[in-house]
Amino acid sequence: MILPLLQSRRSIRKFEKRPLEPEKIELLTEALLRAPSSRGRTPWEFILVDDPALLRQLGQAKAHGSSFIADAPLAVVVAADPQRSDVWIEDCAIAAILLQMTAHSLGLGSCWVQIRLRQHQSGRSSDDQVRELLQLPADQQILAIVAIGYPAEQLPGHPRQTLLWEKVHRNGYGQDR
């Protein structure tokens, strides 16, 4: 059941210093490849990074909010060719959240790092920085990086009563649900 996973999942930014088992990486990869895409265009590309030197560099992908990637045993860069699909952003986002939910189901923690429309500390785009670092073709744009590992912090799921129920409308905006 997916609802218990949704109820307990949190973004994890602190990871244990232990590698992921190859079997878990294989399952994470399969989850990515099973992601739906609009009209079956599969515009996405996934770069799995477990090299410590590259992880440290990815941790500097943007000015703020990416440093924890350096301590993750795995990062997945989610990129796509925008010419293959006009909804590449949505397709990549779906794949990334399926990756995160699969990680959680395997007892792993994860956190999304936004790259698209973000800046590196040098002033150039984070997209350009990561593309160059990982030698992606010029036609690839990077949506996000998902850091994955065994959680070194335990965060409870968000309580049901804190959910923004007022954001839900029925049969028209402003209607009671």
C-alpha cells in the first residue's frame, strides 16, 4: 500500500556512511525505468553517481541546499531532452518521486535537490555546472538530483492534522470538500 509510505516519508539530508547494496540500486533503477511518460516518449535520462569525488562536486551544484549530496552514497541526476517532449519536466518529476517512494519502501532516505532554474555559486546555471561535470550532451537539461542513502536521522511523517485540507475543493474552487 502506498498511503503508509506517503504518511511516513520525509526528506532526509543526513546519511549513514555505508554503501547501498547492488540489489537495492537495481530496484531503484527499475523503478525509474517503469515511470510513465507522456505519449511513451521517455525523454528522461538518469545518471547514477556513486563516485565519492563526483558526489562532493555535485554537493556544490548550486549556491544553497545541495551540500548534503556529498555525504550520500548515491545520487541520481534526472535529465531530459526537451525536444523529445513538451512535458519533459512533468515526466522527470514523476520518475523522481517514484524513485523517492521506492527508496523509502527499501528503508532508504532521499531528498530532491532542484537544479533547473538554480544558480551555482560562480553565477553560472546549476544545470550547466552539472551537465559539464557529468559530460551530458548539450541537448540534455537537468531537472533535479535525488540524494539517496541509509538515513542517519529519523524524522516522523507529517501528522494528518497538519495537512492543508483547505487546499482541497470539490466541484469548484472555494467549495467545501
